[in-house]
Amino acid sequence: MIWDDALTSYNFGPSHPLAPVRVELTMALARELGVLDKVELSGCGPASDDELSMVHSRSYIEAVKRVSADGRPDLSAGLGTTDNPAFAGVHEASALIAGASLAAARAVWEGAAEHAVNVAGGLHHAMPATASGFCVYNDPALAIAWLLRQGVSRVAYVDVDVHHGDGVQTIFYDDPRVLTISLHESPRTLFPGTGFPEETGAEGTAVNVALPAGTGDSGWLRAFHAVVPPLLHEFRPEILVTQHGCDSHALDPLANLMLSVDGQRAAYAALHRLAHETAGGRWIATGGGGYELVQVVPRAWTHLIAEVAGHPVDPATPTSQGWRRFVRERTGETPPLTMTDGRNPEFRDLSGGYDPADPIDRAVMATRNAVFPLHGLDPLP
């Protein structure tokens, strides 16, 4: 696990929804439950300008550094907006998150670890020359670009954030070495307004599952299993990179899907299995969105860290008294008592056919029809 306390310096201000306390509370909960005892904690340094330039323009990096020096907005770089306020130190904070994901990629590719996680990362909206959607430097894309430079021939990226992983898709849209799969709320109802199934990229290597608002655990998992495993098995990546925004939760204030922590935990376990089945066990995981800071993010990402470590937390596990006390002191909010929402995330797969009257099944089939033939797969169940 890549960690440095300075990763919480990525801070757009007290009224911004991307509050660094969510990562602070995650680390505290993982520590209290003994999850951090199961991982090797490793530090990181900031990404260099040369490393950042693997996906970002030099002019953009220089613009971010100018904003960083004095905190003055630069709207041409996307800094100074409501989504991406300008703040002094923004380059250093963003480059450190990028450096953490690069350290994760390096550890896995060089064999120091089989899996690696950077919960502070997952800033998937950043574009080559502009900040977007709370994201300044696109750390998942940088990790992928670094891997490609090492000679990796195929990388798969699976994004389960409620928002479309538009930045990563854009950066690798015409590169058949990178398979990007994003499961997200329909762009008709949610930022960034992209991620339709017709966006298929080079040789069908951009894959988008656009789910209707209101989709819960069973529908989401049905869609995931109908699309992700067949494509990963066919693509056979050398390494799997995943983004785990937990803003798909029913309590998230910025989106409209209805997953539980239990459904999200099931997705993490499925991706872990797929890393071993399709990528030789090489797995890099990042955080992402998530704006219910107390009830959702700390529990979801503690489950993620535990899954990456190979020691999943029993969902019935109580949160610790020490953590609950810390939550009250730090936020004034009432903390959750256990690591579960009390849901049993079961789903029906497509083996029994699909229902054209079901909007989730229609979304699944739109994706399968758009990309499965390009991979030699039958779109019909």
C-alpha cells in the first residue's frame, strides 16, 4: 500500500465535496481494524515533470505550477472553477498523488508486490491539458502510460466510479494496447455527459456501460458480470488497473445509483479474482470519487485495502470504539457501527437470457452489441 500523510494535502477547501478527511478516516479505520498490519506500507515521492508529461502537456504542467505558486486562478488550465478551485500548493499535492500511483505501478511491474493500492488516487477526469471534475493530474493514466513505456503490451483498466472515466478513456482512446472499461451512471443524468456505449475507441478497446439512475446492487452486479469478465478473459492483459470510486453508493450526495457497501465489496472481490484469472495476479487499485465522507468512504475503502491484501474483512465486523470516537471528534457526525449495510448482494447472470423491457438489461445489451463483436465475442447471452 502506497501511503504518505502528505497525500491529504490535496484539498480544494472546506466547502468542497472532495474532502481529504475521507482518506484520513479510511486510514484510521483500516489501522484500527488491523487491516494495515496485513499490508506493506510504502512511501512515495512526487511525480517529476517528465513523468507527468507522459500524459499531460508541458504547457499545462507549467500552468499548474504557476497557480501552485500563488493560488491565483488560471481558467485556461481549468483551475479556479467551482469544481477545481485554485489553491497554493496544488501542483505539489497533485504530483504526490500521481507519484503514489506510479510507485504502485512500479512495485507491481518490478515484482516487489503482486498487488498495490493507492486510495488517495483515482483522479480519472483530468485531461491532457486541463483540470476537470476535481482532478488535476490523471494518476491512473500516468500509471498505465508508465507501464507501456516499460514494454507492457496490454493493460486493462476497469473503472467502477459512478462517473464516467472520461480522462483515462480520452488519453488511450486510440491505443489498442489499453482496454478501458467504465461502469457508470448514464451520461444523460450525470457529469461528465460522456460514456455512451457507442464510444468504442480503437478496435473496441473503449467500453462503456451506462446504467440508469436508481440501479442497485443486483442490477449493477448483473451488468458488471455480463461485460467485464468476458472482455478481460478475451483481452488477457498483462496487468490490471482499477479505479474504485465509491460514489455509486445510495447515500452519495452527488449521484443517483443505489449500491450498498456490501455490493461495492462484492465488486472488489470480483476484480481481485479477475486479476488472477486474466492478468497473472498483477493488480493496481486506486480510490476515486466518494462524497459521503463518514458512512461510506472509510468502510468501502477499508474493504478495498483488505481485499487487495488478501485478507477480506467480515462485513459483520464492528467498527472500533476508538475509530467512532475519532469520527465524532474530527467531524461531529455519528459513525457507522459495523462494516456492512446489511445487504446480501445477489444477482442473476445473463445465462437465463435478457429482458428487453428492463432498462438495466437494455444498457448491458447496448454495450455488448457495440463492442463484443469487435473482440470476437457473441453479444447474445
